Amino acid sequence: MFSSIVEVLGCAGIIWGFVVVLVQGIGIYKIFRYYSSVPPDPVSPYLPKDEVPHVTIIRPAKGLEPGLYECLASVFHQSYPKDKLTIYFCVSSKEDAAYPVIRKLLDDHPGFNAKVFVETEDPYLHGDGGHVNNVGPNPKIRNLSRAYREAKGDIIWPLDSNVWIARDVAGRMVDKLCGYRPDGTRVKPFKFVHQLPLVVDTVNSMSSSNSEGQTLLSGSSITGGSDAGSDVRVPSSILSRSFAHGGGRLEEMFMATTHAKFYGAINTVGIAPCIVGKSNMFRKSHLDQVTDPAQNPILTGRASTLPKGLDHFSLFMCEDHVIGDLLWRSDLPGYANHGLVWGDLAIQPMAGMSVPAYIARRVRWLRARKWTVLSATLVEHGVESLVCCFYVSFGLTSVPWFHQTLGIPQTWKALWYFWLAGITTWMIVDRIVFKRLHAGRSIHVDEHTPLFARGTSRGGAERRRFGEWFLAWLGREVLALPIWTWAVFLGTTVNWRGKQFRVRSDMTVVAIDPEDEEQSPMLQNGHSSRSSTSSTRGKID
């Protein structure tokens, strides 16, 4: 009986390993195919003027991110016609450290239809007839709400403040969304398009830099960092330096290896939505339609009582996934589901992230995703190298066929030999993939391209010798299973943008900060209720 169970588990391990290798192989193929050269020029910016779609770019900002000025300025350097762009920046208040940077940016780039929205001045939330709880607790949606309501044209492009994009990205995003091929022919348009994100840890180059927006980090920064107004300082001790700034290297490693491979593969197969909310583009008309229960029959029960448009998602933590998932599941005849804009990267410079901050970040997103994609989250640990190679090694040394046919010993010593060989092979492949993405060969480099976005093949400032790369790779792989265990089984609370939330099983979140506990009103069916005297903001029971 025991031997039968071991054999079944061994077969399962072999099958699982085959699937993981197959999926990774698809992702690696796509990375080398599309990120080895600059993509073709876009079509949409050069259409007759009355045929060029209008795009509203919405950029939420929170604190002083690394390279903030350069990242925000990248939308002003697009090859897309400036009269077809509306650019909205969003901050929670004028006291936010990002606000003066945005004001300077607007002064430096006159002639654009650009402005900044301040959440505390939103009449829907704070004006006469408005109420703070007209929008749920998700801080990003609250930040974006007014910009979405006042968007011009139909195409909406939420673009995080901490990512940089190359000059032709707007055009190629619109091409993908609207179905334009590089040769000008038309294909089926998409409901939703997005980019592959890439993190570049810039602590070395920024520690000696004093350029606009590149040395300061905010304590409320999404990427983590030091107190607002302080420089990115690198401790002299190797141990202290690794602990204080190693989180950026771990995040950089994750995004350029495991995440990139599976992100590319899943978006190639197209069996389920797989998106990250760094750079997403969709149509306002579509989002308004799919959040209207009168027009979308899949909205039933509680979902049918939520507000329409972007505010519909203000009760959810993973708003990017929930938006993409709803568009994916909704029937919009004539449109394909999701499209990844191959070749273009959404590059996020990072500095000042400690190892604990990296761990907290990964825990936050695993807990947020736990109820949105439960099955995928539960098996996610199995796609990591240490666990996956153990499964395969166990199968090779426990299934009788391998012993009888190939002579593989059924011993623990043989298992660990196979495990070590698998880990080594995995590491070599990850090194190759990492170098390809960070070479920056698909990036159109011009005078506006900052050093962190140029890539190692185009004069970029950040290069990783094998020794330091290996330490970051090993650290990330070793931490993967403990982080997953802590996130999935040992808690439900997350800290995001300086606020504490509890993630509930219906994928909504409840703000649990003390100041929020004191607020009396709550969101009832998507609208504020002033009759309650002791409810938590955003809570719906």
C-alpha cells in the first residue's frame, strides 16, 4: 500500500515537472523572440488625424519613487500625436511628496493637455453633496476615480507612476488594442492590453546620483525606502548593505526570471487572465458596460449592487486582476480577450528596498491574490526551482520504470544528486533569461532614455556580475517557499500605501487602520450611508 502511494506521488511529481518545464519553455521562447530587437514602428500614430484614437493616460502617484521625474516624463516623450493625448496625474493630497515633482513636470512640458488631480479636492468625495465613502477603500482606485470620470475619448491607459516606457509604447499599445498589425492590416481587436513589467534595482547608480527625482525615496513609497527627503545611502558593510538594499535585487530577480517566464507563457496560451497593473489599456465604454448589471448578465448578487465604471473595483485589492478578469468573462462580441504587447517593457527603477520590505511586498500580493485566483496561488510554490526539482527528483528515484529501464537508483543519495543537477540547470537558464531581458535590446533608446532603462547592451548603469547575481538568485529561491507559506496559511492582513487592510474570501478588502475605524459612514451598495455610526470604511456585510 505504501509503495503504491509513493509510486503515485512520484508519477505526479514527474507530470508536474513536465508541465512546468513546458510552460517555462513557451515563456523563454517568447522572451527571446520578442525582446531581442526593437519592435516595428507603430501604425496608429501615423493614421489620418481624424482616425487616430484619443488616449487618456492616468498616472497615480504616491510618495517620491526612485526615478519618479524620469518615469512620469516618459509619457511626454511619446511619438503619439500630442493632441490625441490627455495626461492626468493623481495624488491623494497636495502634501504628498510627489505633488511638487508633478507640478515641475507640468511646468517643464507646456503645450500638452495635462493636469493633476488631488483626491482631497474631488467633489464626489469631499464636496457639497459628495461623501468620502462614495468610493471604496482601495487607495489606488480612490486616487484614479476623478481622472477616470473626466477622461476624454474612449481609451483609458492607467500607468503606474514608478514605471518608465519607451517613445513608441503608446502607439503599439493602441495598435494592439485596436487590431492594427505592423503592416497596417487589421485583425481582431482586444478588450484589454498590457506590458511585461521589469524591475531594475538602481541602488548602486543612485547612491552617487543627485539628479531630479532619482535619489529621494518616500517612507510611503510602494517600493519601500528610507524616510522622505533622505538620500539613497549604501552601507559599507556587506551584510548591512544586503539587508538594507537586498530587497531590490530580490524583486529584480523575480521579475526577470520566474515572473517573466510564466507571464509570457500564460499570455501566449491564453487560458486565463494573467496581468500586472503597471501598464494596462482598455476602453471606458467597455468598463462602463461590463460593470452595469442591466447590460452584463454575469453581474449577480452583491456584484450587481456595486458602482459602475472604475469605482466598481474600489472594494478589491487586486483591482488590476479583477478588472481584467471581468472584461475577460464578459461577452463583448468582436473582441479578443487580452493581448500582451510583446517587445515593450514597463521598466520600474527601484532603490532602497530592504529584504523585509521585499518579503512584506510578496506576502501582500500573495494574500491579495489568494482569493482572486485560489487554485493558482495554492500550487504556485510548486513552480519554484527548489520545490519543483524535488518533485521531479522524487519521481525519478521512486517510480519503478525509471529504475528498471534507466537503472536510476532508488536512494536518497540519487534523489539529492538529481535535485542538485536540476537546480543548477534551472539557475543557468534563469541567468540566460535575466541577461536577455536586462540587455534592453528591444528598447528604443534616445536622448530621453534614462540610464536605468538603457539596458546593459545600450550603456545602462546597472550590470550584474555572476557572483552578485547568484547570491540574489539563491536568496530569492530560498525565500520563495517560506514567503508562500506565510502568505497563504498564516494571515489575511496586508499593508498597502501606508494603510492596513484585511482581505476577505469574496476578494474585497476592509480598511482596518485606527483612523478608519473611527469614521462612522460605510459604503452601502456602492453609495455612502450616513446613518451608521460605527462602521469601517468600505465594509459591506
